[in-house]
Amino acid sequence: MCVFKYFLAFMAVAALVACGGGGGSDGGADTNNTSSSSSGSSSSGSSGSAAGSHNAGTDCMNSGCHNVGGAGVTFASAGTVYRSNGAAQSNAEVRLYVFNTNTLLVRMQTDASGNFYTTQAIDELYVEGGDFVTGTNVELEGPGGGIHTMPGKVTNGSCNGCHGQSNGRLTAN
């Protein structure tokens, strides 16, 4: 019985190490929470760590790690931002708004690896096994202040599922 307990403990540690222990944040705890409202405040449980996270460019929400039932903490939205020269872009901000409104849902800061994510539930985005969603509008602001707005409605928070594949990388300078 004692050997089995050690085996389970070893497997738990191995799973955390394989997924990087929850990325470049606090492992998913929302330490900077404020309520979302139409006044523009936001809630963030995102990767703002200066140290960076791991697996930049990977579709981490569909890789068996940060999806529902995956080995890591479940992300509601995640992706990677690059500079135009292909290097990781730190200090960029990704903002999600309720579709066709100015109601800010979440702000996510990129870390040293260019990665951003949030563990905050976002009703407007589809989650595996979820219902119909209203969608979001997405803005990406680079450290230099330039803002890119994604056209149309976004219903899936797995940004790297499209960007870096057929739709090109997310870039900001």
C-alpha cells in the first residue's frame, strides 16, 4: 500500500513537471481580480510573469494539457504573441469584450515567452461540452501602443488553434 502512495505522488509530480506547473503564472489563482463591468475594469488570471512560461506557439488548450480534463489547469483563453521579426513579444495586452459591446471581460498580459492565458471562466467563449455562446471581440495592444482588432466574432479561446496555423501568427510591436 505504501509503494502505491509513493507511485501516485510521483505521477502527480511528473504531470506537473511535464506541463510546466501551470504556465507562467501563479498556477491559475486569480490574484488580481476585480469585477468585470461596462466601465472597463477587468479580471485577470493571466500569465504576466517576467520569467516566461513554456511551449510558445503550441495549441495548449487542445494538446491534452490545458483543456477540460487535461493534465494542467484549464485555460479559458490562451495564445502566443510575437514581434514582427518572429521573436516572442512580452508586455503586450490581449483584451476580450462581449461581442458588439464595449464591456470588457478580461485583460491578459504576455509573459517573456509571448504567452498569455486566463483561467477565468468566460461565458461568451465555447468550452468543451458547452452550450451556444455569444462570442467576443478581441483587441491586441503591443508595448508601443499599436492596437490590432480581430474582425468578426470569436467563440473559441484557443488562439493558437488558428494563429500560427492557417491564419498566421499574432504579432504586435
